[in-house]
Amino acid sequence: MSSTAKSGRQPVASKKATASKTGKTAKPGVREQNAQATRDSILRAATKVFAKHGYDGGSVEKISTAAKSYDRMIYYYFGSKEGLYIEVLEGIYRRMNEAESRLALDVAQPLEALRAVIRFVLDYYRKHPEFITLLNTENLHKGKHIAKSLRAREYSSPAIAILGEIMQNGVAQKLFRDDLQTRDVYLLIASLGYFYLSNRYTLSAFLGDNLEAPDALAHWEGFVLDTVLRTVTR
Amino acid sequence: MSSTAKSGRQPVASKKATASKTGKTAKPGVREQNAQATRDSILRAATKVFAKHGYDGGSVEKISTAAKSYDRMIYYYFGSKEGLYIEVLEGIYRRMNEAESRLALDVAQPLEALRAVIRFVLDYYRKHPEFITLLNTENLHKGKHIAKSLRAREYSSPAIAILGEIMQNGVAQKLFRDDLQTRDVYLLIASLGYFYLSNRYTLSAFLGDNLEAPDALAHWEGFVLDTVLRTVTR
Amino acid sequence: MSSTAKSGRQPVASKKATASKTGKTAKPGVREQNAQATRDSILRAATKVFAKHGYDGGSVEKISTAAKSYDRMIYYYFGSKEGLYIEVLEGIYRRMNEAESRLALDVAQPLEALRAVIRFVLDYYRKHPEFITLLNTENLHKGKHIAKSLRAREYSSPAIAILGEIMQNGVAQKLFRDDLQTRDVYLLIASLGYFYLSNRYTLSAFLGDNLEAPDALAHWEGFVLDTVLRTVTR
Amino acid sequence: MSSTAKSGRQPVASKKATASKTGKTAKPGVREQNAQATRDSILRAATKVFAKHGYDGGSVEKISTAAKSYDRMIYYYFGSKEGLYIEVLEGIYRRMNEAESRLALDVAQPLEALRAVIRFVLDYYRKHPEFITLLNTENLHKGKHIAKSLRAREYSSPAIAILGEIMQNGVAQKLFRDDLQTRDVYLLIASLGYFYLSNRYTLSAFLGDNLEAPDALAHWEGFVLDTVLRTVTR
DNA sequence: CATGAATGAGCTTTCATTCAT
DNA sequence: CATGAATGAAAGCTCATTCAT
């Protein structure tokens, strides 16, 4: 590379003429020497890159650069781009699940609990935009990667299970309708939380540009709370 | 004029020796010479390909092959891959808009009209899966392509406008609540119609695989109708 | 093409929706209908484009666009890109020759005549930068195109012939040395006029950036006049 | 880690079916794995190819083939075609500079030293035709690449500096005129050496074909020596 | 004659992946 | 384990040129 032209990676040579200060040139990366750290770093970088550019748009080089590592390491730790992508998917599911299980809910208070669940879902989507784009990307691919993961399936049930308990209690307390399926309520909440954020850019071209403004978000949360409760309660 | 190089019908010659890099030889060989047909064919193919593979995954070659044309023609008619993609986006918006305007609604019957709108939206999404994946793709890119289109913006208002009229009538007839924004109702309907289909593959890994089954779709439609009406009516 | 994205050529369609004011759309170019004009326009455009971008860098499309014509016309009138290039070369030689023959010299006044020739050469190079870059381009190609032109050769002798006469008179009048070849004097003048301008960009990186400033040019002209006369006179 | 995609040694598979677009298969097959050698080989090949075909005419493929390497390596080491070209320019300047600094001159003998410099310049141009065509190419591009190189600028001053010393001594010894600028003398020498060779192909079409013959070169060297000395001495 | 659509080879660049130390 | 060099296919785009009205 020339001294001034921009380029991706700086390999060897180039500035050999300039008198190097350090005799031994210990620069190249301090030799990370920490397997787990390298692995995690790649995984984190990959989550970001895939979330931003999709599967095809997320190149191995972008990831390894973002992870301050090397392409080679991706193959070393994850076997292939696809393998890495699958682990990324597993990761976002796992973290979502963990966050949900940290929710301290009193299912004996179904109204409050339901409100808390709704708020949690909306909040989680807002704070984890990568969750949304990665799921969209995976759906573009018809879920073929997640299908290859055994682990991902484990993360499914808990979310529904909690909501099921709340519903049961609500029905028992005659607060909630008894003709609703937990799954539908789950989808209702997810739909309202997800779509608003997932499609905010194209919606902006439609409706005006305020969807992400704090008051707009608050307004939407109010609407969602109202709508779900109106649907669920008797 | 030059003495040696004016004939104008020399048979190319020149670089025949060079090993040809590109394959894709032969083709029936009858120059079609039909501008509009070629253009349309490319646009149709591009819609399919981008819908299936996303922007990065949808290669120019895939498109030109599907259109039974040549890479070159894409640049001839659309200037660039991005230019083509933008026209694809404009197309799906336009068609959605046209379909909606073909809806014969009696806004004086707000309940019926609202039900019709809901059914239309759900139906349209179901019958046009490319609409969903293309919008998701565009949102992955933060709407940067649609932002470049002047045309796309025109297609926004009508959808909301119709719903607004229905709402107005409903309120006037004391059937609907008067504290709702049209926009929120629009988002409610769109969310419930969109998310269910958009995320059906990852949801399947979660909930079981029947989301696309006819009875599952019918059940969901029932739930959506019920939920929206419950939200909107007094 | 999308409405906003930039592109080279605007073919068909695009703005069909917009109500066209002129019913018959007589726009596309007024149908030039003038063979010679088209031909000349292409030739002029080609001279500019080849002068600016060289032979390989000067694409047929750039030329036809600059000429407000069509690629096809280039083949119609010139047979090939090379044919057009050869005519361009012939043109710059011819015009140089014509300009030189318009010089009204009194060879009986050899000192004055020589000064006039020098000034003419320097002036011509300065006013016709395309002459320089086209010759450089042709020399890059080892003169293989000019070799194909019968006409070009005709333009050679006059330049030397005139200088020969001046030299002869100068020698006869005992003003000039008698041991010089006309050819060498010709090369001396050409070298000093050509190199300074031809290489002004790389020289600027070397010497500072004032080579094209009026006073710098004037200074150089003075130096050249002095040097040539010093060389030629006794 | 994923259960299905971690092996890391899967034999590629995937897109085997797709008709491959690029040829250039096979190669002895023994990965060379020698960074500096590869880099140098590319740089050498690029110097030749750019010198022969210009910037636009010098394709990446021509270069990589001549270097017995791969297109990809050019981007690996030089970032882009332009980056490679800039390094090529830096190289020819550097080598010219080094050669000049190897000239053992006795500036106390200004006449001899000046003659040596002239002979060196003429000789260097003759032996390094790539120097000439590359500079011409760079000037066609208005020096925009060299302007991007920080390094290139360093190579400028020495050439002038040496000549300056000679001039100073010559003036001090009353051998040389004292009203001359070093820069002009430098340009005089360079012009006479450069133009003759740079334009030899078009000149041949003009003057006859013997410019490169040994005796023609010798004659020109004599003329240049005589002319410069005549200009410089009192 | 002029216009514009079509063609296929070529271009620069980037991709995922593997080899060598 | 880490590092970096190598590889070949494919990407998006442009080229000169020809066919069809």
C-alpha cells in the first residue's frame, strides 16, 4: 500500500524505510494468547456485523477486523461462516431467554405481571436492535440456520410458559377471558413490540419521522398496554 | 478518413486469442429487441431475487439469468444494482397501493369496512410474501434506498386516509372510541398481519410448525379481527 | 433508472407517469439529420476525450456522449474505435501543419524568422495541450496507429523545410553556424517547448508549482529563445 | 458452539454446481508463501505492464499473470490498482535518485562534472524507457497519483542540488555564466534527453527511422553536450 | 441515416476458504 | 495457537461492438 491511499488491511512491508524505533517490532497484536477471549470477541463482532449487514452482507473480513483478529480464527473456532452465524443466533436467543428469566414476576397478580411482561418485551426489543435484524435475516433464509441448531429449541418454551401461568391466574381470578390461547397473546405482544421497531425506517417514509422519539415510544407503549389488556381482560 | 480502418464491418477479430473469463455463452440467438418487455422482465426477476436473497444476496447475475437477459441490460435500464433495487421497492409499494384502492369500501358502514380492511391487509401480506421480505431487507439497510426514491413517498398517505375515514364514521356513529389515532390502528393491523408471517420461520422453531396451515391462518385472522375490533369499538 | 440515482444514459421509460406536455415526445435529439455535422462533432469529442484519458481510458461511450450522439455513429463513420483514433491523430497533425503554414515568415531575415518559429512552437503547444497528450499516447503505443495512416506522413516535411530555409539564409548571411543539421535545431526547439509542458505535473511535484504561471511561462520562453539562438548563431 | 457446523474441515461443497465464471485454473500448486518475493514480483511486473500499456491499459490481470501470482494478491499487498500504481511511481523515482547519487562527481571540476551529468541523464533515460512512459502516463493524469504519495516528494531535491553545486563552482571559476538558474539548466538537459526518446515513434514518422540507431544516439548526445555547454559557459 | 436495444467478453474488486509456518 | 500468505471463484460494473428497426 501506498503511504496515503486508504486500504483495508495493512500487510507487511510498506514503511520499511522509516527507521523503526522498536528493534524487535513486537507490534502485531500482542499475540492475544487467550482462546476464550478471542472466541468471544469474534462472536461479539459477528453479532454486530451480521445484525448490521445481514448474512450475505456480513463478510468474514468485516468480522475478523471488528474483532481485531484474523479470518483464520473464525474457521479455527467456528468452522465456517455459517457455523459462526448459527452461534450468533443461539446467542441472541439465549440472552433473550436469560433476561426473561431474570424477570421477577408475581403471577398471582396477573394484571401487574402481564403489564410487566409487555414492558419487558418492548424494552428488550428497543435495547437489542440486533435481535430484530438477526431474526429478520434468519427469516429471510426461511429459518434454515436455526433449524440446524439443537440448542436454539431449548430457549423457546420458557417465554410462553411464564405467560401461560399469568393467563391461568388471570382466568382463575376472573380477570381474564378464558377463551384465549396463550400463544395468541404471546404473538399479540410480540407483534406490537416487534413490528413497530423492525419496520421503523420504511414506516418513517410513510408516516413521518418520529417513531423513535422518546415520546413516540412512550405513546406506543401506552397503546400496546391498553390494547393487550383490552384484549385479554373480560 | 483513415485509409486502413474505415470499413466498419470488420468481424471483431482482435482479442479472440485471449482466454475468455466469462462463461454464459450461447443463447437462442434471436435478438429480442423489445425494450419494455426486457425492462419488465428484469424488474420482475429482480423483485423475486431480491425478495428471496436480500440485497446483498441477490446478485446481478441471478437476476439477469432469471430474466433471460444479460447483466449488461440491468445497467442499461437501471444504471446500477441499487437503481434496480429502488425500482423494485417502488413497484411493491405501488402495487400494494393499487390493490388497496381497488377495495370497494362503504365507509358509511364502519364495522364492515374495518373488517374488510383487516382482511385485505392479512390477505395481501399472505399473497405477496415478497412485500414482506423486501421491506425487511430495506429496514435492514435503514431505509436508505427508499429514501432516495421520490416516487415511493406518494404511495404512503392513501392507506392511512381510508382508515381515517372509516374511523371518523365509526366515531360519528358512536360505534368506535373517539380517543384513538388512526395511525395507531393502522399500526395495530399491520403489526398483527405482518409479524405473524414475517417471522413464521423462527416462530416455527419456537411454537411448532403449523403457522402456515390454512386453519392456523384462519384462526389467526379470527384473532386479529377480534382484537382490532375490541380495541376500536366502545 | 430511479428518479434520483445517477446514471450514464437515460433510456426509455422512467418518468412515464408524469403527464407529458408534448403529446408526440419529439425530444430525442431533434434527429441531427446532418451527416457532416455529426461526423465533425464526434471527431471533436474524440479529440478531447482521447487527449484527456488516453486511448484505453477514452471509451466509446464517453465520446458519443460528449458528441451528443450514439455509439453506433462512431462505427458508422469511423469503423472502429481505432479508426476514429487514427483520424484524431491525423487531425492534430493537419491542424498543426496548417497553423505553421499560416506563419508569414521572412526567411531573408533569419534571426527574426527563427525567433518567430520558436515563439510559434511554444505558443502552439501551450494553446493545444491535446496535441501533447495525444502524441504522448501515441508514443506509448509505439506509434502503431500513426503508422497505419498514409496521410499523417504528408504533414511532416513542411515544418522542417521552413526551418531549413531559415538556416540556409542564416548561414549564407554568416549569422548562423554552418555545422548544424536542421533536424537537430528542430528537435532542440521542440524538446524545449514540449517537455516543459508535457511534464509540468510531475515537474511540479519536483520543483514547485509555478510552471504554468504567466511569468514562469514568459521566463521559460526567454530562456528558450536565448538558448536556441546561442546554439545556432556563430 | 453449534452442534452441526463446527468441524472446520468440511470440503467446501456449497456452490459447486454454479457455472464458474472465471477461468485461470490450475497453477503448479505449490503455495509459494514468500511475502517479500511475491510483493516484489508484483511490483516489478506492474512497472513493466504500466510502462507498456499505461494506467488504464495495464490491467490487474496482466500484472498478476506476469508476476505469476493472483489478482487477489495485488489487493492484499497494495490495496488497489491505484495503490500499486503509486508504488510503481515511487519506485522509478527512487531508483533514478539512487542511481544519480551513485554518480561520483568532482564538483571542483565543473566542466567535467556537467558533462558527466548530461551523459548520465541521457544514459539513464535510454536504459530505463519505463521511466519515460510512466512519467508520461502520470502527466496524462495530471499528476494526481504522484500527488497522493508522500514519499515521492523526497526524491526531488537531490537532482537539482548536485547541479546547483556544479553551477556554483563553474561560476566561481569564471567558467560559467552567472545569470542562469539551476532549474533552467536542469530543464534544458532533461528536455533534450527526454523528448528525443519519449517521442521517438512519432518523430520517426516525421523524420525517418534512425533515431534509435547507435550512431544517431551518439550524434544526439554530442549535440546535447555541445548545446548545454554553449548555453552554460561564458 | 438515425436511433436504441442487445451482446458477450472484459474490467476492478471482494468473497469465503485453505495452506504454511 | 496464532499469524499471515495464498487461492480460485464470484461479485458489480464497463467495454467495444453488432443487430434490428
